[in-house]
Amino acid sequence: MSSLGQSLVPARLGSSFRWLLASSWTTNLGDGIAAAAGPLLVASLTSDPFLISLAALMAWAPPLVCGLWAGVLSDRHDRRLILILANAFRAVVLLAMIGALAAGRLPVEAALLGLGLISTAEVFADNTSGTLTPMLVHRDDLALANARLQTGFITLNQLAGPSLGAALFTAGRVWPFLSELLLVGAGLLLIGRVKLPPHGRTGKPDVRREVVEGVRWVLHHPPVRTLCLTILIFNLAFGAAWSVLVLYASDRLGLGAFGFGLITTVSAVGGLVGTASYGWLTARISLGNLMRIGLIIETLTHLFLAATRSPFVALPVFFLFGAHAFIWGTTSTTVRQRAVPTHLQGRVGSVNAICVYGGLVVGSAIGGLLAKHYGVAAPFWAAFGASAVFLAVLWPQMTRIAHQDQL
């Protein structure tokens, strides 16, 4: 390997992890393209606000509906095969949508159905993909491996993908979906090169019992239980505040329509800085203390954004929050993966995902109501209050998380 490649993905991580990383980066670019192209497609097919809003629901609902089942499947069956089948299903749906678009025969209902099916397949792919890293790299390298995976998510899914998706859609409605199809196909081929150790379960499947087993394990494991509870509560606060971010940018900061894109870009750049500094930070600060610092930063983020009307104050806060979001996501994933046995990674990961998306969905609804009745700053004040109270309650329990990386 070249010195750059060795620095980015050290040889000790293994060839299978490099194939996994390449597949993840490739499909993340496709997902980023779809994040912009999907809502644009629906908006081009109808002017009905309710139908347009369903495009967001098609992205948020599948993890809540299918997450636990996805966890059972990834713990019971061949994980590489699940990834291949999930991506193959996405490719088939994309191909059907492309054909209908090219023929000019794609009604909005079919577009919403297609987006929902793609998001559903993504649930199974993401849940299973999250179980592979601890199977492929040594536990001491999990932080590094997860940082490299998160790098692709931030740069390709959040930063480059949506801009590229919007540009491709402007050139023609078919192009972003054709690009996503090619990237999903490439990711499918790359994941086929991954070699996994033996895994899976024998015997007659019992979905209900296996779901209960995963939930019970979380409830009886104090560090992971605390992690999931933390993610749920803080995502409630985050969802409430960020649900009105586009209004906050235009009405509170006076940045107009340009503001939302600027905030997204600044946050993503902060994520890149977090990526670059992660190795330096983890060499000097324990994972547990990184998580403590992150919760303080998130709580203060809501406070500063609630109190200011100045973009010169808000934009640095969004930058710092972007760095925190990357560091927190990588660290919490690493801590969880180190604690959870291989045969439970899928189900525990699905419980974690339920907390992530459940918090976002409920928080978004709360944020919308607060903004409607009390103004656009109200969700940020509420998010600060809830985060501060929970942080105070959680603080005595933080030693459990702080020492989780030693288990």
C-alpha cells in the first residue's frame, strides 16, 4: 500500500475491512444523491404539501417499522448475503423507477412507494453493515475503523452527495437515480469481496423470542442501556430544535433561503475537522470522557442558538456541533460494539436505531408545535432545558459509559 493508503487504512485492519470501507463509501455517495433527489422528484410530480411531506416519512418510518426484524435477521443469517440481497433489491426498485421516469409514467404514488421500498432495504443493509466491523478488526482498532466509515458518511452522504444529487436532478430527473443505481451496483460487487468468519444461528427461528432477547440484553446491560437512553433523550431534543432549522436560518438569523444550505455545509466541514482530529483526540482522551465532553457541547449548542440572532455567533456553533456529531457518533458506536457479543450485534444495533429515529420523529413533532405557538427559538430553549436536566441526572451514571471502552 502507498504511504497515503497506509495512513488512511492501515494494513492491520485487513483486506476485508478495506473492501467493506470501499463499499460503504460508494453506497454513501449514492444515498447522499438520493437524499436530495427523492424529495425533488416528489415535488416535481405534485404540488400537494401533504404528499410532498410523505417523502420525509418514507425515510423516517422504515427504521421504526422494520428495525427490530432487521436485527434478528442479521444475527441469524449470513450477514454478507443479507447486504448483497438488500442492495440487489434497491437496484431492482431503482431500475423500475428509472424505466417509469424515462417513459414519463411515474405517478407520485409510485414514486413514494419506490422511495419507501429503497429506504426499507437500506434499513436491512445499514443494520447488517454495522455488525461487520467488530467481526473484521481487532477491538483496539474499532475506533479507527469506525472513524474511517464515518468519514465517508460525512464527506459523501452529507456533503458531496446532496449537492451532486440536486445538480443531476437539474440536468434531468433520471440522472440522479441512474447514478445511485450504478453506485449501489458497485457497492454490491465490493461487499462480495468481504470474507467473514463463521457466524449465524441454527435451529428454528422465533422472531418474537429473538427480539425479546435483544431488548432484554440491552435492559440488563447498564452501560449499553445508558447509551441507548442517552441517544433517545438527546435526539428528542435535537429533533425538536433541528426540525425548524430552515425557519431558524431564514427568520432568526436573517440568512434567507441560502442559510439552510450554509448551515449544512458549515456543519459538514466541522465533521471533516472532527474526522481529521479523531485519532489525535482518542490518543489523549478516553472514549468515555469524549462522550462526556460531547454531551456538554450538545447542551450548550442549544443554549447559544436559542439566545443569539447573529449568524456570526451561530455559524461557529454549527461548525463545532458538526465536529461533535462526528466524534460522538464514532465513539458511541465503538463503545457499543466493544460491549455487545457478536451474535447480538444486529439486535442491539436495531434497539439503538429505534432510539435514534424514535427520538428524532417525536422530537420533530414537538419542535413544530413549539415553534408554531411560541416562536422559532422556543424549540432550542426547550432542547437546552431538556438536555441540561438529563445531563445532570445522567452525570452520576457516566462512569459506566466512561469505563465501557475497557470492557
